[in-house]
Amino acid sequence: MAEEVVVVSAVRTAVGNLNGSLSSFPAHDLGSACIKEALNRSQVRPDMVSEVILGQVLTAGEGQNPARQASINAGIPFTVPAVSVNMLCGSGLRTVAMGYQAIKSGDSRIVVAGGQESMSRAPHSVHMREGVRFGDSTLMDTMMKDGLIDAFNNYHMGITERPPRKREVVGSIPDRVIPKTYKNGTNKIAIGTAIGTIIVTEDSIIPVPAITPLTEYTVTSMAVILLRYFLIFIAYSSASALSSVKNFVMVS
């Protein structure tokens, strides 16, 4: 009989702006803070985790395997494998699917899955491996190159508008859908604040005064913010086992 897969904990850091209050912290530091809190709330010991899967797009200059850095810094043993996933904007959600598949297949019992990102930490780079024989050498913005520019057509983010124009999709349809999407996003932030899925840890990592009230965020500012959840999946052989989970959270 296939085991049930349930989400027992879901937390994230506070929202940060580009070059804002969280800009000095690597994504894996924010990720480790989320993992620690998620494990604590679900009363899962770090040594019980079977696997850690974290999505991250902007990894230039962040060191080897940021997912493993977050995992180890969260207190999860070195013996637990951790993998970083890059599927662009779908990275975090893809890890959730991979965690589910790992549990359903019997490869893992408890999986920490989610995403971590810091656009502020993305460096500018230059290829100097062979040196510069003559002339200038231009810095490349890795946030743009690795995260925001289409590798095949050299398009910037925002190309979603192109296919509708080609197919003569009237503007009223996306005009109705887009505001609803942002409204749903802001509602989820408000709900997260109310039920405590937004964490504030040690002042040295996430200062309390740095958290900006929800009302100060606009559609424009939200467009450059990637909200990622850290989810802990635990497989149970029967639904009755849910009664033993004190911090069960259903995330839609």
C-alpha cells in the first residue's frame, strides 16, 4: 500500500527588497534558518532527515552546492545527502515534487524541500582565465545573465506578453488574471504572518526592525521578490499517524 505524504511544517524568512536589510546574507544562511525552524516546529530531529533538496538559481560565488551548505549549517548530519536544483522560477516547486517522488518510491522517509535565493548577492563577473591582451573587459551581471535573460533568444523577463500578442489574446483577459494573482500572493503573506509561517530568528541574522509592514509593498516591488517555502515531507503508512503531529500545516 502506498504511503501517505504530508506536509508537516512550512516556514520562510521575511520579505526583503533588492539591496535591502537581508542583502548581506547568502541565500544558504537564510535557508539554514528556515530549515532549523521548520524542523523545530515539526519536532523532527535533524538526524531523522533522509534528504535535503533546495532550489536556487543564482549560485555564482556562493560556494559549492548551496543546498548542502544550508543543510549542514542547520545541523543536519554530514551523512544526509543534499542537492541543489536549478529550474529557474520553478526551482523551489520542483524540489517539492522531487521530495514527494522520493518518499512515494521508498527512497526517502523524511525530505526537506524548498528554495533559497538572494538577488542582492548575485555578483558581477568577468572572464579573465585567458587574460586580456588588448582593450577593455566588461563586467557581466550574473543576476541578469543567469536569472533574468532567456539563454536562447536573449530576451529579458517580460516576454510573456509576446505570445498573447501573436495569438491576438485580448488585453482584458490578462488584465483580470494578473491583479488576481498578486492579490492572492499578498493574501498568502498576510495569512503567513497570522499563522506564524514567517520566521524571525536571531537578531544577527534577521533583525526584527528590518521587517517592512505588508502595506508598504506594491505590485512592482513584489515582482522582483521570490517567495520560497521550505517544506518538510514525512511519509506515514496510515492517516492515523497524523494525530501525533502537533504542528501539521496544510499549504496550498
